[in-house]
Amino acid sequence: MIAVPFHQNAKAVRGFVVFSRVVAVLIGTVALVVLTGWCLGVPLLTTLVPGQHAMKANAAIAFALSGLALLLTQDFVTPRWRLGPWLSIVVAGIGAVTLGEYLWSLDPGFDHLFDDSVARAAGLPQGRMAVPAALALTLLGVLGLLVSTRRYLVLRETIAMVLLAIVVTGLASYAVALAGKIGGPFAQVPLPTLLMLLLAVLGWLSSSPTTGLTRVATADTFGGALARRLLLPSLLLPVMFIFVLEALQSLLGLPETLAFAFVALGSGGAVAGLVWWVASLLDKLERQRMESALLRNDADTDVLTGLANRRAFDGALASLLHGQRERDTVFSLLMLDLDRFKAYNDDYGHLAGDQVLRITGHLLRAALRPSDRAARYGGEEFVLLLPEADAAGAREAAERILHAFRDFAWPQRAVTVSIGVTQATCGDTAADLVQRADTALYAAKNAGRNQAVVATP
């Protein structure tokens, strides 16, 4: 089985890297805005979205450090490995300390660094993140550490999947909370925090576009193109449907049955849209593949005779020689030359000569097996590659070709061909084989033409 090399789509790789850099700057900037709101006592800057809970100051610090660590993993930062992992460790530490406060009633004294009147009014610990946010930031720090140090690929991909599950669950809970149905563990997690977590996870994954999960998404294949277009929509569509369902019930007052009917209609349309998108993409890629195959075929085909050209012959011969060295396969080469072709051109003109070359291509294709390869070597010279044919089998093929030329009703006068035959032997190079067949061809010419001569290795 031949191993096909894995190729990345260069444009997709660049796109993922740029996305990672944009995310690093974005989450760092948003975190600094939130911290500014805490320092200046501006509630709107701490919530970002009116009516939302404030993003905790320690969460904002963690996001700012994570954004900086992500930026330091980029290739344009030198040396990028010195500070980034340490910043990610601090991010994980911030989340872990908050978890410790919940689990073991630890009080490191961070809660009162910033005035959290909203939390105080609600009877909640000041400055303390909700458990899901603390857990997510702990995992985000570990993810950043593993990505920036290029270690434990399976573990880091697992952590990324867990983080995405936390984010999607949180977004879905917000949708359900529109109707005031539940509180739950995500009730105190601000929506901007969830969105920044989603961006941070995608940013860290995109910073290494040639490894892990993103390696498939940046592949220069149909699967890669499909993943780039559909993975994120398929991840967020269920959340969007929940948002729509709850909005129809809570904001518009629609009955649950009617709301479900609208959501079913929308989900069916979304699925149909995705199917149409995939079909369009598949059609485009198939047409590109066919165009590429036609161009490749044109590049390997002699226009006049329809046979392979010299470039294609060289590639086929190299492949057969490689197979002979690796698997001890047998093959033979025939070199043909039309007898007195220059005189034919002089007597009847080049258009008549071109017609002879076209007929020659037809006769050679008809006389050979499907596995054989005929090519125009140059001018009136042709070469034939016969896989799995020894000298005796090659001689029989040469006789069939000689009879085909003799029996054909040529339009002006009979055209004959001289053939040099040789079997490839161990240690042959392409030049050795061609030279031996060429020598046998000249021997056939000197012996009176219209015949085949088998070269002795």
C-alpha cells in the first residue's frame, strides 16, 4: 500500500494563524476594558452587556494573561517559548485558587481587591467566579501550557473538547434562562465570559494549525474543506435553536407547541442549507478535480498522435525501474522508428506526414495491452513500455506491430517500421535501457528495416 503524503492547504493554515492572533488581541483588549471598569467604578464596562452579571476582575486578569500567552506563541515572537507557558500557569492558578475557595473554603484575600456591589447585594462572595468559570479558566491555562510547549497532544485536544462542552452547555443554559425556567450553575457566569472562553479555545487550537484537530481542518482535501466550513456552525446550531425556542415562548408569548413547530421548521431549513452547502462544495471540488485531471492529461499527451509524450514516458519508465529494484518485477522496452519518413514528407508534404503519425498512434494503441504504455519519443520515433513482459513477450508484441503496419492500407504508399527490443535487467538505469533499445533499433535499420531486433543485455 502506497502512503499518500499529508498536504496542508497553505491558505487555510495562514487563515487559522491570523485568526489566532486576532483572538489573542481581542480577548486581551476586552479583558483590559473590564479591568478598567473595575478600577474606575464603571459598571457598564464590567458587564459589557446591559443586564448581565459583571465579569469578575480575577477572570478578566486571567483572560488578559491568556491573550498575552496566546500572542507569545505566534511565530513572529522570538523567543516565544520563554514567557507564554508561565503566563498560562498563572491563568490555571487563578482558576484553581477560586475552585479551592469553593471546595475547601480557602480565603486568599483576593475577593475584596475590587468592590463588587452587585455580588454583595445578591449575597454572593465578592470577586469570586462561578464554579463553571473557575473550572474553565483552570483548563484554559492547562491548554495554553500544553499548546505553547508542544506536548501531550491527546491530552490537550481532550481538554479543548471539555472546554467546548462547558461553553456550549453554558450558552444553552442562557437560552433556557430566557424564560426564567432555571438558575443552575451557569446562572452567575456572564455571557461575555462564555463567549471569550469560546474564542480563547478556538484561538489556542488555531495557533497550531498543522497538528491535532486543526490538522484535519487545514488539510488540502475535501474533508478539510468540509471541516473548515461546517464544524463551527454544527457546534453552535443547537444553541441557536434553543435560543430561538425560548425567545419565541418568553418574548413573543407563543405556546410551546407552536414554538416547537417554528423551531422544527427552522432546523429543517438549516439542515437543508448545510446539505446544499456541502453539495455545492462537493460539486465545485469535483469540477476542479476534473479540470486538474484534464490539464494533467494535456501536459502528458502528445497532441498529434494522442500518445503519451516524452515527459510522461520518463515518469512511467522511472516508476517501472523503481518497481524492478523494490519488487524484482520484469518489464521490456521497445523503440520504434518509421522507415524513410523524411523521404515520405518530402514526397507528399508535411500534412501527409502528420497523417502517418496519427495513424501510427492508432496502430500502436490497437496492438498493445491496456497495461502497456506507448509514447512519442520525438519526431518519427516512438517508445513502448511493456510491464510484466520478458524479452520473448516483447518480441511477440513487436511482431504484432510489424504485421499491423504491413497490413494497413496506407493512403499514399506503404509505411514500415523498425523496432529495437530490450528487457530491463537488474541495475539498469533509464539511460542504459534506452541506449540498449536504440542500439537494437539501428541494428534493425542496418539489417534492411521493417523488422525487429532484440538486444542482448
